[in-house]
Amino acid sequence: MKPAALYNELLDITKSLGITLRKEKGRFRGGHCIVHNEKLLIINKMSPQETINAVILRYLAGLSSIGTVYIKPVIQELIDKEKSYLEKEAQYEPILIETSEESLIVK
């Protein structure tokens, strides 16, 4: 699926879940927040389409209420892959190493 088509599908899913997608300028990749009880997904408008799609997929993979919306199988597969990646990433607890100059977080 082409990045623009994937973006449109992901946008439809976020809308049906009641999530507002905002594109803003800045030095950030993107993420989610809640402002005045409104769920927002903030995306850097200067990012390439693939990065924007990855941010949305990662957010959707972390949701527990996504099962309430119909998702095309090809999109569900991408979400499941991202969910699997997040679960593997969560298995590793960061270890804090103190040094004389700085603190490092090591995975």
C-alpha cells in the first residue's frame, strides 16, 4: 500500500475512534496527549509520510479500544506488527549506570 493511501486509512481509523489528528511545525517526531478531555495525536507536518504513518501506527498499537472499529486486514497486520515490537521493547528494563561525568541509560 502506498504511503498516502495508508495515511488516509489511518486517518479514518483515528477519526472513528474520536482522536483528533493535528499537524504542527516543530522539532519533534509526534505523539499523543489529552487536552480538555480531547484526545489529540500531534504530528510534525515536516516529517516524511512514512514517519507520519509510523507515529500513527505506534499510537494505534498502544490502544486497548481499537477492537471497536473495523480495520482492514492489511492495516490490522501493520498494527499487530507494531504491537509485537512494542511488547518486545517493553521486556527490557533500562539499567541506570552512574558515572563520574554523566548518567547513562543502557538497554
